[in-house]
Amino acid sequence: MTVTIVGSQLGDEGKGALVDLWGGDADVVARYQGGDNAGHTVVEDGTEYKLSLVPSGAVRGKIGVLGNGCVVNPRTLFSEIDTLRERGLDPDVRVARRAHVIMPYHRRLDGIEEEAKADSDMTVGTTGRGIGPTYEDKVGRRGIRVGDLLDPEVLRQRLEYVVPQKRAVIENVYDLEAGEECDVEALFEEFVEVGERLRAENMTVRCGDFLAERHDDGENLMFEGAQGTLIDIDHGSYPYVTSSNPTAGGASTGTGVGPTVVGRGEVVGIVKAYLSRVGEGPMPTELKDDDREEELADVIREKGGEFGTVTGRPRRIGWLDMPMLRHAARVSGFTGIAVNHLDVLAGLDEVKVGHSYQLDGEELLTMPATTERWAECEPTLREFEPWPEVDWADVAAEGYEAIPENGRAYLDYLTEEMGVPVYAVGVGPDRAETVELVNPFENDG
């Protein structure tokens, strides 16, 4: 069976916690897109693991796969694996030979290009980790793939072709000085060693074959998306997006497992009970219009720990955006949702949801196609009765009926509007602080 985990909003929905929870029933957890810009935090028995590239299932001792849709920074990969080993874990991570490699010149160009956009309205707010430039080279057919690192002759050919282009861009377009990131010999020496370690630890795989064989043998596969629906290159708020497809379709193209296989499984949308965003772009329900809203945003930000896992940047805060969630449910075909951070809204004087938008005198229940039109939308807010602070550990132990009544009314609203049931409710960061209603690996419909 397959279970695909998709972020329903702007990223940071707490996907890692659900991958960790249900990953216990998976045999393999595969990341299907993104790179080390995708911070996720897993908490087990009070111990926190911050990961950005290694699949979340590694904490549960599962085989983790970085699919062909990922872009891989070997420095980050090896650092995370070594850190997990130092902490007593033994992560089994495989990397698709078709996955593309983030090179030092990608990181340099990412920073240069974002700085060049700083005075325009085209600033995206990237993490500066070279993700976009690596995907650009992939599409431009000048990228370096993991499989190339295993063959020194091929690696040198690739470097001798692409590095002079990068040097020319840095020096002739941006009038800056190129450094070691454009030194063919230095790059060759470093990445030959990367290939040697990958080979020595038997880390590379033909991803589609590797996963298909396990599926044919009856093993459970979990596909883990990074970021969220509104950051999808095709279905998000372009240009304030990532360079890949976090939506469920990416699970197929990013792993080599066919869409008929993914489509027969469960697709679970992860929803944060409010909205947060790192970086630029519209956010119609953002709490920023006056001092009271800004104070409320600060309370939610502090309670929810809304600071980027990768960058540490404070996240923008807003009410839940229902047109966004309807869009996400349709794009990925959710079979269920998991709602995180319900506890963060507890004890507030008010709880609201952006139920729809007003645009040119019309009510919209889902999002406009262009970001410019989305920015012109005014949210129609629906108010809910607040729910009190309770002992959320007790709630997690006792189950769904222990959630305060008004909190359950909020969840019922989500189910009705999105047209899918709630599978789990996160009421704290630890795996044990999740109220599970349905295990998707055991769901028989």
C-alpha cells in the first residue's frame, strides 16, 4: 500500500510529525521533491531531531529514499547522517541516481540572484540553498546527477561543460568575482570523494525499480512531500514558489512509481490549524492590520514556535484560509486530512477562518489562478467560539472526544468544507501528542 503526505498550505504544516507517526507502519519512506530547504522537526520521547534532507522516517529506523525529484546537497546529507549516528541512530538512506546534485555554484548564484531582485517585486525569499538554480540546470539539461558522481570521467566532462558558464554569469552578468565554486579541479576532487562514499555505503539506487520491487513484495511505501501546495511551481502562488511539485502528482514523477499505484493509495493533506508563511507573497488572512492583530500574531507565533527550521526566520501568521484548502484538496485529491497545532489556538479570545474571498463584488470559494488577483482578494471571515486551554497530553491519551467541544466544531467545519474526514489531530510536538482517528495504512474505506 502507499500513503502520500502532502502539505496543504504554505509549508511548515507539521508533515514530519505525521510521517513519523504513520511511518511506523511503512517499510520505506521516500522524499519525492525538494532539497535541504525543507526543514522538518521530529520529536520522539521529548528528543528533538531537526532534519532538512534526510526523510523523517529515519528516526523510526525505516529505509529513507531521496527520489529522482529531489535535489541533493551531499554536504548536508552526510552531515545529517553523521549527526544522527552520533546520537545513536543508524539511518538507512538511499539516493536516486537520477536525482540532481546541488553544487557550490548553485548556492552562490541563488544568493546573487535573490539579492539582484531585492529592489523589485520579484523577490521570492528563498533559503539561499541553491534549490532553484539546481532545478534550472536540470530543466536546462546541464545538471549533474548523483549517478554522475560514481563515474569520474563523466563527472569531469559535466564540470568542464557547465562551470565556465557559471563563471561567465557571475563575472560578466553580475560583475562579481568567481571563487572556488567555479574551480573545476576543486569541485572534481570534492565530488569524486562524494561518489566514493556513496558507493562504499551502497547508498545509490535506481529509484523506480527499488520502490516498485518493494511494493510488488507487499511492503508499505510512504511518499513524503516537502513544502506545501501554495509553493508548488505549477499550482502555487507563482512566482513566490519553490521549483518543484509538492502536490501529490509529484509523488509519481519524483520517484518513478506510476500514478495508478499512487492513486490507489491514501493521499493525506496536512493542515495547520492557522496559517503561517516564510518569505514573500500574498496572504489574505494575515494578521497585520492593527496593533491588536499584530499582538495576536505574536502570541500564536510564540506558542506555535513559528520560526523557520532551516533559516530561523519568524513566520508571518494568519487565520486559516479555506479557499486555499479547497484548492489543495482538489489539486491532490485528498482522501483525508490531519490537523496540527489545534492546541496553539486554545485560550485565545477569538478564533476566525477565512471562509471565502470577495473579489470585484463576487464571492470566491477557491483561489484565483494568478497571484496578482489573489493579492486583491479580501477574506470573508467566519468566527468560531474559542476553546479553553486543557491538558493536551491527557487529550492525546483519551482520544478525540476529549478535545474541547468548540475545537471539535472547528474540525467538523474543515471536514465539511474540504469533503474529507479528519484522520489525526496534532495537539503537541511529540509523536505521542497526536489524536489518531484513522491510520491510513489500515484504512479499508
